[in-house]
Amino acid sequence: MVLRVFIAGLMYGLTLGIVATISFFMVIFRQDKRSLHDLMAATYVKRLDPVKVDSSKLI
């Protein structure tokens, strides 16, 4: 029982770690800065110039 829980936790950690690492490198090296969840959801990253944002409208 303990071995089964340990192996399951180890496999979960490894697969989550691999996916997180791939996603991290995609954000670093892709020109459009999209990661796995952006590609799966068909969303994109929109950059705003911080100088042009009116802070009174943020709250």
C-alpha cells in the first residue's frame, strides 16, 4: 500500500515536472511567449505599455 502511494506520487511529480519544464522553456524561447495552456485554450499574450495604463481604472 505504501509502495503504491509512493510510486503514484513519484509518477505524478515526474509528469507534472516534465510538463511544467516544457511550458517554462516554451515561454522563454517562443517569440510569441505562448505556453502549453495558451496553445490548448487558443489564447494569446497581450503586452501593454505600463506608461499608458490608467491606474484608476484597475480597481
